[in-house]
Amino acid sequence: MNKNRHIHNLLKRFKQLNTVEDAIYLALKAIIDTYENGGKLLICGNGGSAADSDNMAGELMKGFEKNRPLNNDLKEDLSKISTERGKLLAEKLQLGLPAISLASHSALVLAIANDIDYDSIFAQQVIGYGNANDVLIGFSCSGNSQNVIDAMITAKAKGLKTIAFTGKTGGRLKAFSDILINVPETNISRAQELHVPIYHTLCRIIEEHFFEE
């Protein structure tokens, strides 16, 4: 796993991220550990951070920068079930790492907001999806998004490990984060700009760890 090279390159390009180097390594270890133990990632955020949640989940659920061919046993099983379509699926489909963006399920989000309240839209999904060997990642540039905070509280109650991406202060979210990646920016948009290369670097390293060609 070339984590040193990739993180070194990240810190070379974004020197201000040296302040969160240790947290990046801790987040990397936590995510790899959860996948190696059969767990999954739950990811949440609002607005632009919801887009980051979707983006990160997408990079993990299919090929990011590497080929992820199915293993031969699964290819065989697909081909046995359907000679034509199964063989096609065996060549097209890719292995994925389970990651769910809690911001993506619009009907569910609106049902929770309508029937409970908006602050519960992520916490309620943590109740349904979360298991003790999972990780919850919360994006909140201010660190004060109540629905992300409530999701973190719920995740900790269920035994999940929590990772927060925030701006410089960490806001109220830092109190409920096992790992805090508080990039050194107080401006919301600039903080978000620094979140993207961090989680792309994490996804790059994780993919290489599990899918060496």
C-alpha cells in the first residue's frame, strides 16, 4: 500500500494540510480496518458536502483509478445463471467497496424530515444501516451542521467509528468525532476545496490496498 507516496504528494501540493497529516493516516487506517472486517462506510453532509458524500461513495463503489475485475468464481456463477447476459455482466461489472451516501435517498430523506424532523435525516439512517464495525464520515465545513452532529451522536451510540471533515475550528462536531480532519480554513468554500483532494487521496490508497493489479 503506497500510502506514504500518495499522502506525501498530497501534502506537497497542499502544504497547508500538514496540520491534519496524522488525522489523514488515522482515517485511512479506520476505513481499511472496517472493510477488512466486513463493514461499510456511511457518509453524510449538506449542500456541497452532500455532493462530496455522493462523490466519495462513487469512488469506492466502482473502479476509481484501477481495474477491479470480478473474481473467477463470481464470473462463473454469473455465466451459469445466464449464458448470454451472465457472461456479459461478468466482463462488465467491477468489484466495489460498500459505501452509502445518506444524502442521496430523496424520498427517504423527505419522509424522515416530514415525519420526524430535518435534523434527524442522517441519524435515522444510521439507526437503520449502521453496525458496530462500520464507519460514519460526516462532512461539515462549519462543524455545526445539526443533522451531521446528530448522526455522529447516533453512530457513537451504536458503536460506529466516526470521522469528521470540517474547517479549522471543528465546530461542535469535534466533540463527537473519533477522528477530526479539520482543514486550516475558516471560509466555507475554501474548506470544502481542501476536503476533495483528501478524500480522493484516501480512495486512491484504499483502492490500491484492495485491488492491486
